[in-house]
Amino acid sequence: MLTIIKYCFATLLAAGFCLQAQQVSYLKLGDAVAIALEKNYEMKVARLERISAEQNLISAKSNFRLRIDAAMDLPNASEQVEEIQVPNGLPYFNTTGSVRYQGNLYITQPLPTNGQLQLVGRTYSRNVSYWSENEKATKSRSDVLTSTSLQFNQPLLTLNTLKTNLKRANLNFESAVKRYKRDELDIVYNVTNSFFAFYRATRELQIARENVTQQEELSLLAEKKYNAGLIPEVEALQMQVDLAQSRNQLVAAESALNRVSDLFKQLIGLQFTDNVDVMTSFERPSVSVDLDQAVQYALAERTEIRLSEIQVELQKLRVKEVDAQRDFEGTLSAFYDLTGVASSDLWGTTVPRELWQRSLEDMQGRPNNRGVIFSLQAPLFDWGGNRAAVQSAKASLQMDELTLVEMRKTIEREVRDTIRRLEEAESQLSVLEQREKLAKRAFDISVARFNNGDITSQELALDRDRYITSQISYLDSYINFQLALADLKRKTVYDFEYGRSLVE
């Protein structure tokens, strides 16, 4: 009994899973766009590119801030045989050993002038020893050194690479943000295109099914009329042929829908096993578009223009960098150092703490270390290599500037063309809507006349084909209108349907 109960429970559970798997999720256009913006492959890559550029900008900004670094040897030990050279004599060999514990602290403040100011603290405790071959004995000593130094370094007469790198990072980040917005608009349009392609395939399948149902009814009616002697045999056979053709069209429509469905799912980031369908209404929005205003929106907000401007600015930086490779280059460096040393053979102790204290006392009495250096590097002759490199970079800059000018013209032409396509689709949509209604009425009349025996099956087939063609034509016209409207949003970065800018 228990086994039967378990079997029934498992059966009901499996049935529940199957029923759940068969449930269809109906997506509107807005739903599909929202899913794609989150799960689409290109959008994921665009987000990662934006994050990468943002982190690179943070890194470039950090180059202006205080840095603290430490380096330690814990320990640095060695023991080895060394050859000792004796003037006017033969060399001999001693074994030397060293155990050093050292810590260095670096506090570095970069300067906006591309220089840096650095405070360095250093201390180490060292035990050194050697075995003398002549004396056959080992001698050792403990040392402690403590020092604090202030160092200054300033490049002169050359490009400020610190500010240049920051500007490049800013431009790259802005470029990544603009590309992300452009990719977002492209995804919205591509999803709209795929959405209506999916809907078109779904509607074509519905039309094919309706056609099969009608053909089955008409074929059955023709067979009854033939058996009753009301129509010749060729009429009944023609109906059978039309029925077979409609079934073939149904199979083709099912295959087309499966292909389009897979493309749609991949585009918005769903699994192929997800059971989804699309739904839309044939409501036609009323859109009024002013050509001059649309062109102004596009020229002001199109990301392609700003991306080209950024490319021009980056190329200008490149020209400066190439030109600076053979510039006069100077460096001003200075240091001020306080150092104290203590040795066990001087103070009679090997305790590290006492030696360290003695090194601090020695630092106060020992003369300070100081120095300043001004170096200058001047280019003299390079066979014109740098001049050629600069001319090459300037030529690339001119190409980028020409590309920017031409892009403005291209964008204006694209906006004009898109508005014309929108007006054409809107005008055609009204005509085809009336055409579909008339074709439906004509087909209904032809069915009634065929039932009464007033027309032949060939005449009925012509009206049926006209009706199917008008349905497809109206569907295509509606889709073309929606795509033209979506393309206008993408080309102008403005939603004329709701009167709002698409710039965040």
C-alpha cells in the first residue's frame, strides 16, 4: 500500500513539473527590452568595459595622492668564502658571514608638477663575521644604522606625464560611458527588431493554421458537392491540392517560428528551453516629428560624435607625447639625510636596543648628508626619426578630425532618412489596413458564393490568396512603422512618442 502511495505521489509531482514546464510566459516589448538590458551578452561586456575604465580612472587619480610603502629583510643572511687580493703578494681566502635585519619606510607625495617629495626612514641591525686564514680565528661585530632622509625630484622642460595620464584616463572613462549608452540604444533597437520578427512568425503561423482549418472545411464541402453531382471532379481535386499546400505552409511556418524564437531568446539572454511568447497590440501611436529639431537632438546627443571628439583629444595627447620624446629634458634632485651609526666594538655591547639608542645619539652629532643635482639632456641628431614620427601622429590627428566632420554629415543624413521612412510607413499602414478589411470581406463573400455554387474553387483560391497576402502586408507595414519609430529614437536619442530625451 505504501508503495502505491509513493508511486501516486511521484506521478502527481511529475505531472506538476510537466504542467509548470508547459506554462508560457508572454512578454511585451518593454519586458523583452528590460531582460535584454540585464542578461544580453553585449550588455554584460559593455558593463565590464565601463567598470574597467572606471577603475583605471581611480588608479590614475590615486597617483596624485600620498603613498606609504615598506620593505623589510627578515633576515638577509649569507656566509661565503671570499678571495682577498694582496698587493705585491699572493691572495688568500677568508670566510665572511652577515646576518641583517632591515626595515625601510617610504612616504611619497607626488607633486602636480610631475615631481615627487619622499621621506625615507631606514634602520637595520647587522651581525658581521669573518674567519681569518692567517689568524685561524673568527671575529665578529654588531652594527646598527638609523637614517632619515628627505628627497626631492622634479623633471623640467618636459611633458607632465602625470597630468597626461589622468586626462587620458578621464577621456577613456567618458568614452566607455558613451559606448555603454550607445550599446544600450542599439540593444533596444535590436530587441525591438527581433521582437517583431518573433511576432511576425507567430502571426504567420496563426494565419497558416486558420488557412488549414478553412481549407479542411472547404475541401469537405467540395467533396459533398462532388458526391451530390453539383461540381465536377476537378473542382474537388483542386480543393484537395489546396488543402495539402496549406498544410505544407503550416509546417514551414512552424519551422520558421522555431528559428526566430531561438534567435530572440539568445538575444535577450534566455535559455533555449524557456517557454516564452510575445504579445503586442496594433495600436498606432501618434507621432509628430520636426525635422530640424530631430537633427539638432541627434547632433547634440549622439554618442558617436562625442566618441569621435574624444578620439581627436586622445590623438592630440599622442602628438604631444611623440614630440616630447626628443625634447630638452632637465631634472632637479635634492636630498637631506640624517644618519647615525653604532658598532659593538666602539660601545662594548651587542644588545640591539642599546646599539639602536647609540645610533640615535650618533645621528645628532654626525654631520648631515645633503646634495643637489641639476641634470640636462639635450637631443642633438636622430636622422629625422622623431620629426617623421611627429608628422605621422599629426596626419592621424587630421584623419580623426576629418572623420568627425564627416560623421556629423552622416548623422544628419541618417536622421533625415529615418524620418522619411517613418512617414512612408505611417502612410502605407493606413492604406494596407483598409486593404485587409476589404480583402476579408471579399473572401467571406466568395466563400458564400462558392457554397451557393456561383464561383469555382479557382476563383475562391484567388480571393483566399489575396486575403492572406493583405494580412501579411499589413503586418509587415505595422512592423516597419514600429522599427522606423525605434530607429528614430536610436538615431536622435529622443523619444518623440512621449516627448522626452533618452539621455540620463
